[in-house]
Amino acid sequence: MTRFRQNFTAPMTRRKDAIGLIAAAALAGSGGALAGDFSVGVGAGVDRSRVDCVVSFPCDSNGAHWKLFAGYQVTETADVQAVWFDAGRFKGGDTSPLGTEFGGTFRVSGFGLSGGYRWEFAPSWSLAGRAGLTSLRTRFDYADAAFGSASKTTTQPLLGVGLAYAITPTVRLSLDYDVTRFKVHTSRGPLQMLGLAVQHSI
């Protein structure tokens, strides 16, 4: 298989595997679990990273993301969650050891597991905190196609908070803020994601 073929198919394979795991976790609740123990959801919003910039190449640290997630309610206040997210793309650059500037595009996606605690502070309103780990894949496509691309998968912390409103007993709308970090080649930086999500208990 050629290098181009490998770079093209790897993200799609990981995405299918992650979505399959999330779907399996959600379907598992149809057995002995009580109604409402399992939930599935989808979210989207804006994100921001901090990447190095060079004069000879445009820098853009803002992007958009989306996520799919499935959770299991361990107790009334605690749960575990699996999430797949695609953080889109960012533009940045760096300087080689020889002093040559180069630029390109970062593409970031990940699959994570986390535990969460929810505090219901008012009727229908709750505040949740999450902590876990994510397997994060970062790919850097050089602006000069002659250099191809570089990619790296690392395990990173995944932290988040969310303010949610229960529209119905089984549907919640939340404003989520999640933080992790990415790394590829010699570049690394934080990734912040802010967006709206809808969660349905099944």
C-alpha cells in the first residue's frame, strides 16, 4: 500500500472504529440496564488551538469541531462516557533546524474515555465536570506538497465542564467546554473546544 493510500485511509478507519464502539456502548443498554442508564448525544461548536506561526505562511488558530458520545450512568450523579471528536483544521508553521521556514495545516481528531460528576443546582439545571484520557491523532500537511505529511498519535488528558438544561426527562441541551492538547513532529499546543450538545437518555 502506498504512503498516500495509508494516510488517506487511516483517519477513516479510526473514525469508523470509534463510531462503532460508541454505537455498541449505546446498544448494550437495551439488555438488563434500567431505562435512562444509557445515553447518546451529538455536539458541535468552535475550537481554538495555539500553534507556532511564521512570517512566510498564514496562521489560523480558530476552527470548528463536532463530536459523538455515549454514556453510562453509574449513579445518580456519576457517569462514564466515550466520545469521538473531530477538531477540524488549523494553519501554522515552524522553522527547521537549518533556519528554513515551513507552513502547513494541522488536522486533529480523537477518541476519549472520561468519568463525570453532575450537580443539579436548580430544577432542570445541572453543572457537570469531566476528566479522562483521549487517544489524539494529529496530522500535519506541509504547504509544499513535495514534503508530504507527518502524523502522530498520542495519549493526552481530556478535561471538560458543561452547563445543561433538561428539556424533557430524557433530553438535555448543554453548553460544553473541553480542553486537551495535541502534538505532531516538533509542534505541540493546547486545544480548546466550546459548543452545544444534545444528549438523549435511552
